[in-house]
Amino acid sequence: MGTSHWQLLILLVIILLLFGNRIPQIAKSLGKGITEFKKGVKSGEDDDEDEEEELPKKKSKKKVAKEEDDEE
């Protein structure tokens, strides 16, 4: 037994009447949350790029062995 379009419409109207005054508040807080999340993700990406620039390049085993031979 499925629901008809009229039943869904009536249910939507009842929900709107019960929670209608809270919907703008919920949407506003949801929008702020999404904005903060995007800022956090952007900040995390920027931090990762900064760390990559600060890390020294790894030397190959051949270069390390050659430097050790040169020191002796």
C-alpha cells in the first residue's frame, strides 16, 4: 500500500506548521556549519602545502654513501 501525492502533501503541510518557525534557524546554522567546514578544509590544505615546502628533500642512498666515502 503506497502513499499518494496528496498524503505526502498533507504530511508536508503538517510538518511545516509544526516546525515552520525553526526552519530558517536550522538553515542558517547549517549554512554557517558548511562555511566553517570549508574554511577548515582550506586551512588544512594550506598547512599541508607549507609543511611540504619546509621539509628537506630526502637524499638518495647513493648520495649518502658518496658523502660518507668523501668524509673518510
